Amino acid sequence: MTDAARLDERGASIAPRDPPMPSTKPAPGSLSYRDRFRLWRNGMIGDPGFRRLSRRLPGLRRIANRRANGLFAITAGFANAQILLACVELDLFARLAPAPLGVAEIARQVALTPEATERLLRAAEGLDLVCTTGDGRWTLADHGAVVAASPGIAAMVRHHAMVYRDLADPVALLRDPPAETATSRFWSYVGGEPGAPDAAAYSELMRVSQDMVIAEVLDAYSMAGHARLIDIGGGDGAFIAAAGERWKDLELDLFDLPAVANRARDRLGRGILGPRLTIHGGSFFDDPIPGEPDCYALIRVLYDHDDEAALRILTNIRRAMDPGDTLIIGEPMAGDTPGGKLVAAYFTFYLLAMRSGRCRTPADIFALLRAAGFIRMRSHATTMPVVASLVSAQI
């Protein structure tokens, strides 16, 4: 007798039984001891009774508070970003950098009411952007001092206003990503050569936002053993200029799209680096890369591109290189360090909004390098992985 025809002892029909749902719990033997411990630990952390206990025990209370603060920072992330944006748009950090100011004077300078100014300052204080002095005025706190001294951070904060619009519905972006977003239009050079206005916009943002990346790369890799460096996809020439200033005998080349190369030529060609600098216009996908250098640099380039495009770039560079030449790749990379984990979270979704690229680990990059014909690869330690990591390769 089928379930649909089953009757109870009183003659009433019984609703059909749903088929049993397949278990989603993995078989115990398929998990490592570490994975099983993680499952047990997750159960403990999710248990309200354990969380109540952790708040009463001093050792666990410190851990619980730290974790709670971290989760709150994630939950409040958009509000925090908007506080920072308001400070940047009002040029608050530059106003406070010379000397502390009172609320009334700040309000006058930023064209807000004293009440609104006080609200912004208190919010910014909670993010370690500003703080009060002993006499009640306001000055820069640690984070604010860094932003005030780093035009690139302020540029990225302003740029994020556009990115966040693309990320407003993250589930829709994951399920049915549009062919084009505001972020992808801004970085239109990824798909081909942009017009001059686009080139100017993205090149300026690249130039002012990469100072810390440049410092990390040049501190981690010495050019002292090289005679000639080429920066591929070098934009306005910020990296090549910094390397040339640090190593006075280094011959320099820059390779980028013609519209970008023209800007670099205007910016650097007549400066003190001009006699040592050769600028080339072309596509790193298809056009021959100059073969005279003995060091090739890709700084914040590879992660903008999907694997197929990245492999084309690496293969094209490989064709230009001789045995003993070195390729260095400097960019934010995912990894197991706290900085690497933050990089993975941020760039995975940023590149989703950009509709191009992939945040990779050093191991991912090594796999692409091997596919392109490189045989010797290594990682170089940087002081701030959240800013940039570095790998090198030879043929």
C-alpha cells in the first residue's frame, strides 16, 4: 500500500511522508582531527551557555571581548567607511595636522553646524582618526595622522564611494553579475586601450595610491645587482621613478599603453631621470616587450586580470627574457597572515565589482609562472603583507 493510501486506525487518511533528507554532515572518517576540532569548537562558540560562561571567566572574557569587537567592526564596516569618507571629503585631517582646533573653528572651516561637527568628531574618535587634547580641542590620532600624510589613502577612500555603489547588492552581483559596472568602466584599460580622459583618471589614482606598495617592494628586493629595470604596465612611472632615485646607476624603461606612456613621458621625460629613462607604448598582451633589461617588474598588474589574461602577460614577458633575468611581481596577495586574510576579503569583492581579476596566493602565482615557462620562483618577505607581497621568478 502506498503512503498516499495509508489510513490510521480510525479510518482517517494519513498525509504522505516526505522522503528522508540526505545528511549534510560529513562522514567522521573524511575529516581530519583539526577539522573535527573546528566543528566541535564552532558548536561551543555558538552555544549561548558557553558564551555566558566566557563572559564570567577572566581569561575567556578577554578573548570573547576581542572577538566581539572584531565582529562588531565587520558589522559596522559600512558606517565606519562613511565616517572616514566624510572626514576625507571635508579635508578634516589636513585641517588638524598643523595644530589642534576647537569645535567652533572646525565647524567654520568645514561649513557644518557645531552640532554636526561634534557628531563627526565623536564618530571619528571611535575609529582612532582624531582625539582630544588636554584643553578640549581636537587633533589627529594615529590613523588620522597616517591618512593626512598619505594622499593615496584619501584617493582610495573617495574611489570607494563608486565601488560601494556596485557592491550595494552583493548577492545579485554574485548570482547575475552585469557585464559592466561603474568600477569596470573606471578601470576600462583592463579590456583595451582607453581614451585620454580615462587614462588620466586611472593613472592619477594609481600614482597617488601606490606609494606604500612601492616602498614595500623596493625594501624587499634590491636592484643593486641589476643594470636595467623595466616597469611593465608602469602607468605614470611612480615605481620606476622611485627605483631610479634609490639606485642612481640603474637604467630605466617603462612600458604601457600609448595613451598612458604619453603621460609618463610628459611627467618624467624632461626630469632628472630623463637621460636614463626610455618609455615604450604598447600592449603587454600582444606587443613585444623590450628585451634589453635584466629585471622586469609587474607592480599591481597581475591581480587585475583573470588567469587566462595573466598567463598571456607572463608568457609575453617570458619571451623577452634571457637566462639570468629576473621578473618581480609585487601586489596584494592572499595568504594565512592577518594581512593576507584581509587582502583576500577585500580584493575578492573589489575585483568582483571590477568584473576582472583575481586575488591570488603566492602559490597561485607560482602555478601561472610555471605554465608560462618560468622554472625558479621564490617569495620575498615584506613588512606589511596587507599592503603588498612580492615574488620573483627566473627562466
